[in-house]
Amino acid sequence: MTDRPHLAVIGAGPAGLAATVAAAAHGVRVTLLDSAAQAGGQFYRRPAAELRAHRPQALHHDWRTWERLRDGLDTHVKAGTARHLTDHHIWFVERHPGRFTVHALLGPEQEDPVAVHADAVLLATGGYEKVLPFPGWTLPGVVTAGGAQAMLKGTLAVSGRIAVVAGTGPLLLPVATGLAAAGVEVAALVESADPKAFVRRTLALAAQPGKLAEGARYAAQLARHRVRTLARHTVVEGHGTERLEAVTVAALDGAGHIRPGTGRRIPCDTLAVGHGMLPHTDLAETLGCRLDAMDVHVDDEQRTDVSGVWAAGETTGIGGSALALAEGHIAGRSAAARLRGRAPDPREWAAAARTRTRLREFAAALDSVYAPPAHWTEQVTDDTVVCRCEEVTAGAVREAVAELGAGDVRTAKLLTRAGMGWCQGRMCAPAVAGLAGCELTPSRRPFARPVPLGVLAHEHTHPTERGSS
Amino acid sequence: MTGAACALYASRAGLDVIIVDRGPVAGGTTGAGEGNLLVSDKEPGPELDLALLSNHLWAELAQELGAAIEYEAKGGVVVATSPGSLIALERFAVEQRAAGVVAELVAGDALYGLEPHLAPGLPGAVHYPQDSQVMPALAAAHLVRASGARLFTGRTVTDVLRRADGTVRGVRTDNGDIHTPAVVNAAGTWGADLAALAGTHLPVLPRRGFVLVTEPLPRMVHHKVYAADYVADVASDSAALQTSPVVEGTAAGPILIGASRERVGFDRSFSMPALRALAAGATRLFPFLADVRAIRSYAGFRPYMPDHLPAIGADPRVPGLFHACGHEGAGIGLATGTGHLIAQTLTAKTPDLDLHPFRPDRFPDRSPEETT
């Protein structure tokens, strides 16, 4: 199989899996790399094998799609047309004329270097959760909505007895129902968006019978568990000394300000909070790929503007797993054809392309409805820590803006250190942008993850590169 | 940084100052610098004189702004990697001492007393207590604020306005004209463009450098530590990639690792060879760094001049135009002296240093290099 052109797919979530299966079935050798121990990504996250879950699918819809992908990957691995490298933490993709080197770190400490050479790369790096700060958000007991869901899917358990789920976005529904199903009392689902605005989007929704059914199912589950939904509400503050004891929520007016006098205290020990998702674009940005706002720009074949680099899934724009599957399939087919020296015929993936069009419209509709309160920064007191890595407060960011002339995220970072720490601003950049009153723009992060200087100093090759596939 | 210092000293000399920048504060090379205030890497001559004046002025400013700009008189340690290079270092230090630099030879155990984590077996070093550091973006922002100058960021100068006789009467920006009898070109690496708008010529070229930043650590590196070959690289005219290890701890915890130099225009793309060379050099000096993680890296463009001296002072070809740019990698350190000298020139005082070596019209109209 070594005479086949070689495609490296980065990320084993829905987009990466669909791409791997599609490309391997069409004449290229695929190496699928992912940092997790199992394929599936965040969406198809499953309990560790040692937990022996009997019905992991209880936490997932669309389990059959996952089984089909998993079986497809297994078939190609057995046939030698694909290999799956788990626990590979990729820190850099290096571009050479006509080829690429994917640099990864292995091992529990992520310090053993591996280099994988490929003729092309397909970025399916997914997205990560956006969380905006509020007073008390750093208290133990406050978790991200996605983090709560990952805990449920991965360990089948959550700590906490009484939870509030808050923020904005479609992820809050499955988190609330998942927590309730796991036996946690969900005291409220606090959504800052207006569901009526959603109904106004009937055009986009009418074309999405599947999505409507999904929404109806969540609504029924919320009712069954007696979860109160507070729309056009927001968490104003988390209370507690050692850990979270309660939250104050308040109603929002039409302009996104807090309605005076509507604050109420809800006792809880867990707050799962999220404000949507952002794409992971570090590898693409460093490769020189064009970004449109925060998303990797791709053409109809899912090609980036850098020759030999494809992208699919959340990294090209947040749109959910079904969209990621369609994009991954198209990307895999296109890469396979191009690597074998022929122009692909888009009719080969016409069905996936129709799904993609439909789901991108749906994602755009969701995007226009689910948004944090327009004036969320008003709740952020000066002593609220914004950048947790460097312990920078909102007051420090405001001072940099008002007194020192910082009008953008980069200058605010230079003047306050917000975003200079371990997470490199992945967590705090949206908050800093909000406080600085500017648009969030992608940051340059040449290292997608920290790399030991000893690894950087040496050129490394590794046996996996000469594998039998 | 240079613009901020010019604004501060001009304003303190009684002038009404407006700062115009097409980007934010510290948006150019300043934001990508390490904030070195060095005398150690300079041979006796006009640049060293400027550095000594500047260090004195920085120490003065530190009295009022020290903590806010993270001023730290940490001292520099230039390490010899062979007995031969130690002799050369000592010879260099003798000349520097004559020019007013404090330079102490340290050998053997004394070196490891200064920097306990250096690689074993190094023959010695020269310690320069006058070398200092500031956090450059904070320094620029606080100097701008202290100057009281009006600050117009996000505003691009599109033309330098001149009278029929050629004297400057202001600048045109993308958001209106600003009328002034004196324009200071502190556009750093982009200084040649501003000179061109005024119809004159200044050969500033970009020389790219990368900096590696590690995870935050307790203080492991106490001084600015670099290998003796750094001095030769700074003085070199080569366009090819050169790297010599420069390692320093910061008040905030991360260790900064430089310094690469290459002339590749304004190409911001990430260079793996440059970063590998930086990491290799740093881990040779400090072996413990091999297990320390780099968390980010950034590129900056030093304003390179063919003779490695900045342009400071009035441009006789365009009355009313003053230059304060082309400091290559020493712009933060030399900013205070430059600002002070510019303010003296603007107010028709005799400058503290002879500006003849820095005169902006010392170059032929076009160097062959720029046309290629």
C-alpha cells in the first residue's frame, strides 16, 4: 500500500472519521491522528472501556452513524489502507514543497516526539467552547457546559446534586437533559436568547425536519424532568466562598440589559455554563491558510487556499456533527481524487453537498438567534478575573483600554498579559475582545500546544513513520 | 517606543505633541521586542554613547514609572564558549571600559554564582551590571500617557504636506490633515515609507527576528545571558539566517529566547529552522531548558540600517522633517536618548551628543541592495 499517496487526517471526530473512510475507500493511504485514546472526538465521546458501559448510546443520538464510521475505520485499518494513531498531540504541521510533516508529542507527559510525513493534510481539528466571565465564575462547581457533557459521556457520572445550566446555544439542551437523566436536579436552564426569535426563523427550520424533531425531543425530556427554562435570562453572579452555593439570575430586556429588580437567587452546587463554540484554527493559521473571521476558508471541495491542505468540520465554521460528517466526506473524496492526479466530479458527493448547504443555512440561523446578552460586560465587575492563566482582572483590561490606548485584543494582551499564559488566550480572548469593545479576531499561535525546547531543538524521526501501512 | 519617547521629551520641553499611528500603541516592532536596554553588545563609538545616555535616562524614568513598565536593572552576562572567545571578550570589555561601560570579568565558580544553571565547563564571562530591561509595550504605553500628547491610533499618514519651498507644514491622514511645522519620523521599520512620502530617502530595511517564550517558571535565569557570538551577529551585514542564543528570565515568569536575524522582507511566516536553531542554542547554554516547554513564539521586524546606526535629527533635504528611526534591535534601549536628542533639536538646543554620525542624509540616494 506504500505506493498509494498518503493523506494525514488530523482529528478523529465526525469530520475526520468521515474523511478517513471516504479517502481510504478511494485509493489513498490515510493516517488518522488524534490526541484522544479512542476515535470519536468530542461528539462521539464514550466511556473508557474499563467502565464497561452497557448502553453508551443512551447519551448519544445518531449512534448508528457512529457505528458505521467505526466499522468503516476498522475495515480500512485491517486492509492496511488506513492507520489510526491515538494519543498523538499535534503541535505543528510543517509545510515543505509538495509535502508535509506532522509533528506530534506522545506519552502521558506529551514529551516524546513523532513526525509523520504526508503528501497532503486534512484538518478536522474541531472546535472548543466559548465561556464568558461573570463574577464568581472561577468558583469550584462552575464548569463549562461542554465539560459537563464530556464528563457525562466519558465517565457516566457528574459530581453535584443541584445544577443550573446557563449561557446560550443549542448545546445547553442536551447538557440539561443529560444531567437530569444522570440523576442531577436541574434547577433551571438559563438561556439568554429568545426562543421566539427561533420561531421567526421558520424558513430555515422548516427545511430541517430532523432538527425540529430533535428540539421537540429535548423539550419533552426537559418537561419530564421538570426543568424550568428561563429564556431571555442570564446568570449575573455565582455565590460561594469555598465553592459554588448559589447563582443569581436576572431577566434581560430587549436591548440586552438586565431588567432592574428581576434578580433571583437559585441555590445550586453546580453551574454548567457555555456561550457557544469557536473553531480550532491554530494549525491552519500557521500553515498560512486564509481565515474568514474565525473560520478556515474552504472552497466547494473543502480545500483551503494552501495547496495540499483540506479542512472540514467545526474548524471551517461551527455547525454541528451532521455538517461535519458531510464536509468530512466531501473533503476525503476530493483529497483522494486530487492526490491521485485527477479532478474530482462533484456529482460523486451530490447528496453530501446538499446536506452541507442545508446545514450551513441552519447553522447560520442558529448563530443569529443564540448570542450572549449584548451588554454582558456590564455584569463583569472590575475585580472579576478574566484571564485565569495570568490572573488578569476585568479592571486591568479596562484600564489598558481607557488609559493606555489598547483598542484590540493583541494590545490588551501586551499591556495586561491577558492571554499570554498556558492556554494562550483560547479561554479569555472572547472576554477581552468584549471588554475592549472590539471584534474577536484569530490569534497567531504557532505552537498548537506547548512543546519541550529539547524536542524543538532536535530533528526527530520515529518508527511509526516507517510503518507497514 | 521611539515615538513615545520623542513625544515625552518633546512635551516636557514645552512642545504641543500629537502622536499618529496607523495601528495601536506598540503595534509594530515594539510589541515584538524583548525590551533590552543594553550596553554590553555595543563597541565604543556613537551607538555606545547613545546607549549610555539612554540607560541613564531610563534609570531616571524608572524613578517615576519603574514598576508599571517592569524596569529591571538585571545586568547582562556574556558567556564565552571557548578559552579563545574569553580572551576576545576581555579585549572587547577593555575597550568598552575606556568608554564608560562597567564590565567585570567573571571566571569559573564566580560565573556559576551569577547563573547557577549554566551548562558546566564554561571558561568564563563578562558581567555588565548596567544592562537592564523593560517590558516594551508597557513602556511605550506609559511613556505616551506620561507625555500628555494627543494620541491618534488607527490613523494612517498618507502624505507629508509641504509648502512650495519644500518645508513641512503637516501631514495628511486617512482621517484629516494635521498642521504642524515639525514632523518626526518614528515609523521604525516602516521609516523608509514615511521618508518617501516626504519626498526623501532613508534606507531602512526589515531584519526578521523570532522570539521563543517558555511556560512561566520560578526564577532560573537571573541576568540577560548570551553567547559571545551574538555581538558578531548583531554587527553583521548578512541577509542569511543567523542565530545566537540570548536567554533571559522575566518578571512575569516566562523565559525569553532570542535571537535570530534574517533579511527576508516582511515575511511573517513561521520558520521552523530559525526556531530549531534558537531552541538548540538556548539548551546548549542552559541544559535544564530541554525539558521546559515553549508555549509561543512571535516574529518581529527590526529596522535595519546599512551601517547599523539609527537616523536621528533634522533632515536637511526637507526642512521641518526629523528622523528618529532605524535602531535595528536596540530601539527600546536607545529610545530615551533618541527622544531626548530629538527634543533638544526641535527646541534648537545644542544636543548632548554629536548627531553627525546619525545624520539622515549620510546615505547615497539609492543603495544597490534596495533595488534588488
